[in-house]
Amino acid sequence: MPWLRSSAVVAAGLATFVVAGAWYVSAKLRDGSDDRPPLVAPQKEQSMKSDTPGQSPEKQNSDKQNSEKQASDKVVKTDEEWRKTLTEMQYYVMRQKGTERAFTGEYWDTKTPGTYHCAGCGEPLFTSEAKFDSHCGWPSFYQPIDGLKDKRIEEHADRSHFMVRTEVTCRKCGAHLGHIFDDSPQTPTGMRYCINSASIKLVEKPGDAKPAESAAGPEKK
Ligand SMILES: [Zn+2]
């Protein structure tokens, strides 16, 4: 009996050892699995990082593209494409540097509030706030939408027609817009951006149009 008891003790001890061993192993495994997540996590981080750089180069590229678009990206079309997209008058003025006849253009006498965009590429170029009546027969602005140094507008010396003038073009698409003259002391800048109506498109200011509509529609009540 003592032998049996001792063997039982041994068995119990063995069982304990086995259980302890199993626990140790499982703990080790758990440790291992605990270790793994950090291992996995860096991998994940890495893969995320590699994803992020994978995304961010694209993003950076698109950001670059966007910034380039904002900064220097130009609308480039072939002559044929411009011919297709522009009216005859627009093509003549914008791509061939023609000038519409005075008092014939769409906007020479327009006082509607809004923003004048390039008819070639849609870039906003002038606002109605800077439009003034110069009596010259063409829409006249004393400054571009962002002031005299507006990068949307490019200036070029123009020596055609036995005159020395400063031509203005849309930076984005290169469209000829008109000329600048410093003959308007009645304006805040003294300058006159003499622009062909054919080169611009007025986008009317909705804020001003709506109150006018609601004011004009008393039956709306
Ligand atoms: Zn343009």
C-alpha cells in the first residue's frame, strides 16, 4: 500500500508535471502568439507603411498634379481641337489674336454681377466688381480677379499694327483675351483690361440673382 501510495504520488507528481509542462508550453505558445502580434503588427505597420507610401506616392503624384494644375498645368489642345470646341468668333479672337468689333460683343455693356471665365478653359479671370464703363466698346476691367499680379493672366509685348501694346492671355490655355492700357485714372488701378467678349463667359452670381427673383416674385406668397 505505501508503494501504491507513493506511486500514486509519483503519478500525481507526473500529472502535475505534465499539466505544468502543458501549461508552460501553452504559455510559451501564448507568449509566442503574444510575441507574434508585435511581429505581425510591425509587418502590418510595414505593410501599412508600404501601403501608405504606395498610396501616398499616388496621392503625392495626384497632389503634385493638382498643384501643377493650379500652378502651371496648361490646357493644351491642337489647333483642330480648338476649332471644334470654339465658335468661329472665339477661335478668331482667342487662337488667332483677332479683335471683335467695338460695341458688338456680348458683354461690352453688361452690368450683371458675376464672374467672367475664360471661354477657352473656364478659368475665372475677372469679376463684375472690377468691370467699369470705359466707353471703348469692349468689356473693360481695372484688374483681374486676384488683382494686378494675377497669375492667371499673362502679359506679352505686342508690336503688331504699328503699335506697342501689352497683350493679355489666359495663362492656362494661352487664349488671347485682349490688351491692357494704363489710360483709366478714374479706376482704383488706373488700368484698363480691354477684353474681347468672345474670350470670356459670364457666370452670373447666384446670390444676387435669387434675391432679385424673390423680390420680383411677390405672388410667390
Ligand atoms: Zn483659358
